[in-house]
Amino acid sequence: MTHLILLAALAATSFSVVVAQGIVPLVDKRFTYDNIPYRVDTDVGQPRGEQRGYNICNSTTEGPSSLCQTAFINSLDDFCLWAPAESGHTVGEIEGEMIAWCTKPGHGTRVIPDGTILGVQFTKSPDYVQVVGFMDQTKINMIAGDAGGEMDPHGADRRGNPMGGLLFTNAWTGGMIQSVEWHNFNGANMFCLKACDPRGPRAPQMCEHIYDTQGCGFNTPSNARRGAFESCASDSQNPPRTRRTSASGVVTVQHVRKHRDLWCERQCYRAYTWSGEY
């Protein structure tokens, strides 16, 4: 009996390897903005199912029922977050099914309601752009009190969280280019989204995806404050890393902060699409 169980386990493992070999990782899928497919994830028969939404998004998909999974991060008043399509589930339960909620109409997504964003800092550095801020997460279908989690283009099966999720930005060139490496943490009424410049050599290190339990303070250090709406230029932070303590052998996670704002122009949302709260 033990022998049969072992053979069954080996067969299941071999099957999983075969299935995984047939998947093209989301992080390896590259698209120009004018050549986005209807669905980025075309894998079927996998344990997590199929992609929830779609990637070609326009005026016909925009609104409260949109399932668009193409997100953007352009500026202080023009960015998106990954959030649930329906309320009732924690981030950890449905991170693979998140859809794009954006601060501005025009992207074919759901629009973040007025009063959701309670403070945000947009930062542009030589290696990345990021937004970090405070929110009422219940307004974008997140459960009150949910500590949240991380979305990124990796995941255990390499299909991404959300599966098929794309991120574009015009912050570097003025035209839309795909940010291949990114991460988005939402939870505890806070959010952070970082997109790394695909033209630079440090994108995988600056947008690391393995520190999913460390949250915004570790992965996207900032000076974000509740009630403040700021757009900043900055040096790049040091890549997050782990350090092993030699005395006890316990692994501790450290981040040597290097995040000096070069200039910061305070702006309020009343100048943009929604009124904001203070």
C-alpha cells in the first residue's frame, strides 16, 4: 500500500511538472500597447482555472461591471489598483482574480469612487515609479479589516496574480510601455503599487516579489501621509534583501532605507478628477 501511495505521489508530481512546462510565465509575455490580446492568459485545464477578465479595455468595457485586467500607473492622479470584482472575499482568497480599479475614467476599467483615496504620494526614481497611500478599502470591494496581500506578475504557477494582469505606464517615455516587473500591496486601508522600468537592468531586484509578507513599508518606502497628495522625484531605494543573523541562526529581514526625496510638489485632488478628503 505504501508503495502504491508513493507511486501515485510521484505520478502527480510528474504531471504537475509537465503541466507547468507548458505554461509561458506572465513575466515573459511582452506586448506593445497597440497589440494587447483579448486575454493574455490562454492556459486551460490548470488548477487555478482560467483568467477572470480580459485585457482589451475601452469605453465599451468601462464602468462598475468592468472585468478589465490591464492597469496603469502614470501620475499622482492617474493610477490603478488591483481589487476584487465582488465583495465578500479576502485578498488572499482571490488574488488571482483581481481586476483593475483606476482613479480616472478612460482606461476601460472600473473607476475608484470619490472618497476612497485619503492620501497618496507618487514617486518617480531612476528605476521605478510608485504610488503609496491610504484608502477606505471597502469602497473597492475589499473587506473591512482585511490585512490584504500582494499582487505581482509571478505566483506559484507563474501565471501571475491576477492571472493575465498587465501594467502599463507613460511615466518614462511619454508613450505607453509595459512594466514587466511590478508589485501591488493592498490591505489595512493602505496601498502601494510600484512599476519598474523594463529598460533598466535592475527591474527584477527593485520590484522583488518574494517579500510578500513585509508589505508597503519594506517594499515601497515612502513619506506618504494621510491627507497629503504629493508628486515627488527621488533617488532609487536600495533593493530589499534578507540578512541572516550569525549568532542565533534566525533569518531576519532588513531593509537599509535609501529614499531621499529630491523635490516634492504638494497637489490636491480637487485639481483633478475627484474631490478627495482631508
